[in-house]
Amino acid sequence: MATARTTTIDTTPGVRVALRGIVKRFGPVQVLHGVDLDFEPGRVVGLLGENGAGKSTLMKILAGYEQPSEGGLQVNGRGVRFDGPRAAEAEGIVLIHQEFNLAEDLTVAQNIFLGHEKRRGWWLDDNAMRAVARGVLDDVGLHKVSPDTRVRELIVAERQLVEIAKALSRHARVLIMDEPTATLTPSETGKLFDLVARLKADGVTIVFISHKLDEVERITDEVVVMRDGRLVAQQATASLTRAQMANLMVGRELADLYPPRHEVPADAPVLLSVQDLHVPGWAHGVSFEVRAGEVFGFAGLVGSGRTELFEGLLGLRERTAQAVNIAGNTVLPRSPRAAANAGLTYLSEDRKGRGLHVHFGLRQNLTLMALQRYARPWLNPAKEAEALKAAVREFGIRTGSLDVPAASLSGGNQQKLALAKVLHPGPRVVVLDEPTRGVDIGAKREIYALIRALADEGRAVVVISSELMELIGLCHRVAVMRAGHLQATLSAEHLNEQELIAHATGTH
């Protein structure tokens, strides 16, 4: 007999939340300065600001993960003080973190109920938990994912949706979403927005933290902008253009986002040539080449094989190829280190999982791929420190101290550190997978300028991105993958969203 579908969308009364005079200090550093803010039921509020503006800290206070140094919270007019996230969840306030908070070796259902397990007497009620998990997975569009699937078997986009499903299982009445679409395809994003509309209609307040201003414009009722720990604007979304939103965030007029694209000479040397690369289950007979000075993009839906293609090229997955040439060397690398020795480095889309060791210091992260420069034979910390100072200047990494772990940096500054790390060995070919995921618009502009500078220096740059406008604005050519096959390669004059989507979905 079929199990009845259980959904978490209900008609529980909405929750009015107010933050009053919120101040937050970490030691001598003050990061929030007397923030006053109200959230009304059934509203979608876009929370904007550059990385380091204080958005995440403010929302962690609202969700019980941090305590304010001064000021307080009100729920439906009552003063409250949360001693942890469970206390906030009891009031219906749930935060979905930007970085995943899942136990990879547990099943989807076990993750959804971790710490909130259903019981029947002394025993866990696995059937009840599976039934609820099935309902919330359907709510977020994960119809094909079983509640019994181990999280480690899911792709990044599916993990993001599991995080959202987990929040829905808590019967959230104030749902804080931190960059929820960063890893989603346009189709998956559309389904998420349909869910947001349903939740809004049921009186749920959605706080939508995003750097994608087109999405903010599309689904929010009002926009709250923070800058340097202060509230600088709270206006109806319809009253602001995207350019005005961006200018409020950075406190100045924001010039063109994408730097000028210089022409690649026809006789520029080929720095990366791949012929007939197979990655079982992911990529089938893919061939392409990238020239010095070229920014070459890879587009495609999640699951199209873009990331897995390059993981195969670097020896992280089983693969075969007819020929691979990197910077004049015919080689099929056995590992990322072998690839780096041949002149190719790769920045993973998973910044905290594979891009950085977030509990290591900035210096250790920067020099990890080039330790042979600093150990002759003993490690030279002073020389490493000089390299870090230079990288902080060159990449615009904002940090109060050089002697802090990478985890203490904001998302945009972590990404700059990750870029500095993969560029430190001096590669001729640079592969950047989702280089601006979870990065604010000001930091995006800086990263785009860096990518252009790398190309202008004569390096070959590969950009894998889910943001079509990013590929259109940056790249000389874009390869489009679908179901593991390279469908088309489009030159700059033929780049537009309609063409890219048509090739990615097979409707061309």
C-alpha cells in the first residue's frame, strides 16, 4: 500500500520578528552597529550587502547561533533571547546555511531528522521519518532522491535542496535562505521559487540572502541593504533597479561589471589540448583546445558532466583520452599535483571542502601547492609570510590580521585566498569551477578583473559556471555540455542566453 505523502507546508499563524539595536563585537572588532529591523509574515525580503557587511552575523543572531553584544529580539511583540538554534526553531525561525551542514555518511532522512528524531516508544520511528522526508523532498523537487540515499552520493545541487527540505521539516515560519540558488540550475531555481511563493501564501516570512540581483528583483517584496555592519536601506523592491541595489551595497557607482574582452591572436599558442576524453558515466569523447590569452567557458545544466570532465582530466576520476597536451607537454596527469607540475591548476567549486583547509592559517593555505619553494630543506615561515603579504595586496584579501584561520574570512575573501592559492605555483593553464559562487557583486567585479588579467598575461583560463551572463560577459568561446557530451562551442559573437539554454537542454 502506498505511503501517504506528508508535506510541511501548513497554515500555522505567521510570526512577526523584530531586531532592536543589535550590536555585535568579536573582541575589539565591532561588526554590527545598532541594527533595527522588522520582518512581517508572508513577505519575501531580500537581504543584500557585500561580503563582510554583517548579513550573516545578523541572521545568525536571529537564528540563535550567535548572541548580540547589545540589543535584543522580539517575536510577536515578546522579548526573547535564544541560547541556541533549537530555541529559535521552537519559535519557528530556521536558518539554511550557505555552506552545507550535512553528515555525508548518513541517509537523507537521517540528516533531515538529526537531533529531532521521531520515536515510537524506546525505538526510532524510521517509517514515520521516511514518510515526512519523502514529503519535504517532493516539496523541494527532489522526486527522484530516496530518503534512504546516503548524502555522500548526492551532487552539490541536490545537497542544497536537502538543506532546504531539512528546514521545512522544522515547520519554519521565518525561513532564512543564505545563497540558496548558488548551485542550482535555472530549472531547479524555478522550482525553488515556486516553493517560496507557496510558503509566502501560507504566511511564512522568507529572508532571501543573495548576490544574484536578478533573482532578488524577481521574487522579493522588499530589499534590505547592509554596508559595514549598518542598515543603509529598506525599500520596496519595485522602487529599485538592479544598478541602484548594487550601488547601495558598495556605497559608490558601480562601473561596468565585466572588463573589456581583448581579441585572441589567431596564431596564439594552444596551451591546453584535449582529444577524446572519456570519464565513465560522466563525459563521453570530449575534445577541445584553449589558446594563450583566451577565456574559455563551460556551460551546462547540473549533471551535464562539466565538473566531472575536469576532475577526470586531473586524475581525480577514472578516465581515458586519446591525447592531452598541457603547455607543450603531452601528459595525462595522475593527480592534481602532477597536473600542477605540468602547468595546470584547478579551483574546485567546493570552496570549503576542496578549495581551502578552512582551519589552517592564511599562510599555510596560500603556500600549500608550492611548498618546495619554502622548504630547503626546512620550512621558512618568514618567507611564507612575505608571500602572504604580497598575495593580500595583489588579490585584495580583506582581513584584520594575517594570523587567523581561513574560516574567519568572509566568503568573498575566502574565494580570493583560494584563487591566490591555485595561482601561486605560476600555472600556464587555470581552471576555475564556479569562481564567483556565493560572492558579492563588488568581489565579483574584482574576480572578473583578475580573470581578464590572467588572460592578458598570456595564460589560458577555463571558467566553468552556472551563471550564463558570467560566461557571456567573460568568455571568448563557450562549450556547452549536455548528458556528458559536448553539444556545441559558441564564439563570442554568438553568445546569448537563448542559444546557451537551447544547447544545454537539447532543444536547439
